[in-house]
Amino acid sequence: MILRRVTEHVKAQNWFAVGLDFLIVVVGILLAFQITEWSAERQQRIAEGRYLTELARDLQADVDELRGGWEQAWWRLTTAESILRALDPDFESPSFFPAPAPADTLNGAIDRSEYSEYMFAALTTTFILIGTDYTFDELVQSGNLGVLSNRALVTRLAAYYGRHNRKRIEFEIAREQVGPLLAYLRDNGFGMADRATVDDLIRLANSDPRFLGFVKLAYFLAFWQHTQLKLVLADAEATLLALEREIEDRS
Amino acid sequence: MILRRVTGHVKAQNWFAVGIDFLIVVAGILIAFQITNWAAARQDNLIYQQARVRVIEEANANLQLSQDAITRLSEQQELVLGIVRGFETCCADGGAEERFIRALQPLRFIVSLELRQEAINQMLRSDAFLDNITPEDRTMLSLYARRIDRIANNSRFSDDFQLTRKQVHDNPIFKRTLAGDFTGGLLQLALTVSYEEACQDDALNQFLFDRLENAIYIVGQARGLEQASREVLISLGESPSDAPEPEYTP
């Protein structure tokens, strides 16, 4: 239809009409594209807000998980230390780790009473990092990272998740160290569900140097985890704060 | 038609009509775009609904897997306890050796908790679903994904640990024979020593203790999986399928 009209105008040498025909089509389409682009940009800002909210939710889940792990590591650390101190009053914690944070600085009282009569289970427990990187992973996989306009924040998130993944691997390696302790307990007929108090473990460590060695190993692992988790937790909290600021600035 | 009309309007200097003509072109294109967008959104929603169904199926499958594992491990626990009870009297009379060998065969398998995570991971890691999933559902599914990831991790650790333990067929008090049913893929074991000697064997008792401990641990993980799968199904508005526990034949 348009072609026929244009052809008619060209044949009649009605150059004004020809120009007008082109102008209407071109300007009309350009205008429509511009409106679509504005709309897409608006959609992108909405998507950015949604992604930021989801990232904050994921980071909050990380903070909660890390805090739980930190408290658990603290509890195992103090339990193993109490056994070692009972056997050696001059026992000193290793100086290459920073002094552990006192329990009262943690969020609420640490109640691990469900473990207090199952000390074999308590000693062989280690915290494993799972992490919640679904939204960030989704942004990376879909190539949508560009949706986030604050590039400094993107860099910060990438660094945080990179460090978190490395720690996750380290924690899995640390967990492997528990295998020999577990094997020792099995070989000596101690089950995870067997009732055993701290006093029972002190007696066992006093009579068997191998078990004492495993208590020291459990203490070291708990100390290491506690130290590492404190750093990862601080990292997660700072990244969450930066995200919350970004959300606040946008609103 | 539009062009002729517009030309006419311009020639007649009817600028209002020219504006209307422009508006028709722009609105036409915008409506076409909008229709395309609606169709795409409808398609996205359809894909999301299909993914949601897959998550529900997966949670039901995990529920079933956890129940199967609990059944098989409970069987293993019963078999171990039966053998240990026989060992307490350590008397070969009344077919004790035959019962022991029959009970031992299924204990040679390590029961693992092979759970499924593909659909939930796809749901949480694909940008196609973010516009359709509610924040509440996403939070709840994210929690479920973390819980089952932890259970999978614990189960893997337990399986790896089990593989470091001495296997019963490596114990010199046993030999492998072609006699009997070995449809389970393993040759039948037979004692090379008397039943009275076997019940005193440290390595054998150690193996039985290992199996018992493993069963207790994996049952704990399976119960965690069962609870998490039930909770997620209820949250998604589904009633967990309480299929009867499958019959287990040692």
C-alpha cells in the first residue's frame, strides 16, 4: 500500500507528498521505538530494584547461616578447650589465631544443650558453608549483571561471592580432617548416639594419648572455623550494608 | 490510505488531523509491541508454571526417596540387631549360621541418600522466573534448597567415610561363592570358619557397628529431607503424597 502510494507520487512528480510519506513512516517508527526504549529502561530500573532486594535477601540468609556457624564453632571451641584445660592447667590457646570473641558479643545466648550429653557427636561436628548465591549466580549466568547500575557494588558482590566460594572449599577440606576422629571412635566402639559428658571425655583423653590428640585436632578445627567465620561474617554484613544503602538511595 | 489522507490534511493545512494521523502510526506500532510483550509474558508464566510443577514433583520424589532410605536403613538396623542378638548366645544350633549369612548379604550395600536438586536449582538460578515467582515463594524455596544442599553434603561425606572402612568381603573369615541368589550383583558370602568363631571376630563386629552407626546417621539425614520436602510441598499448596512405603525384600 505504502509502496503503491509512493510510486504514484513519484510518477506524478509530487515530491512534497513523497517526502511527507517517508517522513511520516520514519518519524512514526522512531517515536514508537523511543517510547519502547523508555519503557524498557523503566522496566530495567524495576528489574534492578527487584534484583537488589533479592540479593539483600540472599545476603541476609548468608549472615544468619554464618552467625549460626560462628556460634556453633565457638561452642565446640570452648568445649574442647575445657577438656584440654582440665588435663593441663597451663594450657594456652595458639597465639597465631586472634583471641576468640567472647560469647556475650554474639547474638543471644549459645544454647547447644542438645549436644551437652552427646560429646562424641559434638566433637565430630563441623560447620559446612552452604551459602545463598542464587540471585548473583542468576545474574552472572544470564549475562544480566549490567542491570545493576552501581558498578562498585557489582565489584564488591563479585569479590564477596568469590571469597565465599573459596571458603566453602576450605571448609570442606577441613571437614575431611574429622574422618580419622570418626574412625577412631568407631574402632573403639563409641557411637555418635552414645551418651558422654565432658567429664567422660576428660577421663578418656587422660587415659588414651590418641584420643587426646583428636581432642586437640577438634579444638584446632573449631578455633580455625571460628576465626574464619568471623571474617566471612564481617564481609557478608558489610556487603549487605552496602546493598541496603543502594536500595535506600534508589527509593 | 493513511499517506493519502495525511498528504490531503497537510495540503489543506489541517494540522490537527496530521497529528491524529501520526498518533495512529505510533499507537499502531506500540500496540503491536505491547501484544508481543503480553505474549512473551504469557509464555514466561507458562514456563514458570511448568518449572513450579517440576519443583513439586522433585519435592515429592525427595519425600519418596527419604521414605525409601528410612525403610531400607531400618531394615539394615533390624538385620544388624538380629545378628548381634545371635552373637550374644554364639550358638550355631537351630540354623543360626544360615540366618546370619542371609542377613549379612543386604548389609554389604551402603545405603545412600541420593536426593534430587535439579528443578529447584533451575527455579532459583534462572532469570526467566524472577518476574513470576513471588518473593515469599522464592524465600521459601531458597531455604529448602539450602536445607537439601546441606543434607546432600552430609550424605556425601558419610558415603565417602564408609568407603574408607573395611568391607566385610575383605575379611578372611569369608569366601565368595556362586551358590545362592546373587541377583543383587554381589556373590554370596560363606564362612570359612565356624559360626562360633565368626561371632567372636573383631573385624566382623566392627563392620556391624559401622553399619549400625551409618544407618542411624543417614536415617537422621533422611528424616531432615522428609520434613523439609513436606514443608515445601505444603507451602506450595500441595498435599505431600503419602505413598505406602515400598516393600523391601532383603
